[in-house]
Amino acid sequence: MPKPPPSHKSGAPKGASSKPVIAKALPKSRSPIASGSKDRRRFWLNYPSRQITRPIVWELSQKFDVIFNIRQASISDEIGILCLELEGDRAEVKAVIAWLEAEGVKVEPVEIGVIES
């Protein structure tokens, strides 16, 4: 009777890497970094109570070619406040802001470098 192949702890075939698979980067056509007029800005988003459970950040990630970074968030039953950094083509960032406002989210720029006293 032939011997069964030795088992591997990772469950991967012999010779296969047990390292985790990292998601592929966006193709150049979708990469905001490949763009010439790159913009990076932070905004405060204020969600009304009817929008709190809606995955708006996920929706914008599917609709627009931007990189986003959630810097801070606070959610309650009455309001959601989120500091979101957006990076991408200047026109695309403006399109994100217009879309958020049309969806009922109040968008305000984060003031960095306020005059110190």
C-alpha cells in the first residue's frame, strides 16, 4: 500500500507558500496616485440620524477613484461625526464631496494650522 503524502500544518500543498495573500493593488487606470493633479484633504462628515446605519464610506469607495482614511469617528443614536481624509485627483475629491452632500451628509473641511494664540 502506498504511503499517503505528508501533511503540512498550513494545509497548503507541499512547496506552496503559507504566507497570507495580500490583495492586489488597484490597476493604474483606477489608481489615484497615478494621476497628475493629486489632492489630499481632510473633512468632517456629519451624518443625520437617518443615515447612521448606511455604509456611506463603503459606497463612496465603490463609486469613486479615491483613497480614504478614517481619522476619527463618533457615532450615537442621534448623529454620526467622522473625520475622513480623501486622496486622489482633485476633480474626483470634489465629486465625492458633492455626492456626500447630495446624500444628506454635511461636509466641512478640517482646519489645520489655525492661528495659535
